[in-house]
Amino acid sequence: MINEKSETGKLYTCQRTNKEIPLSQPSCVDPKAYCKWRTACPINMLEKESRREG
């Protein structure tokens, strides 16, 4: 789920932890923990893409 807040930009709510994560700096809250949504997680996909570019 993507939320938009004027002062912080777009945020994604993690399905596992319910924490809001900024899409400008995508990063999994706990990448070593099991997550049944990881294969379809936009944060995980954006994080992988940014690692490939950088």
C-alpha cells in the first residue's frame, strides 16, 4: 500500500511489519527474517533495482 505525505514524499507500508518505508530510500526492515510477501514486495524489488544501478 502506497501513501503520500506532502512533507516526506511517498511511503510504502510494509505488509509484514506495518511500518512506513520511504520509496525514495527503499530498504527492507528486517531482510534476514522470513517474509511470505517478499517475492511480491515492491520495497524488495526497488531495493534490488537500486543495488543493481549503484
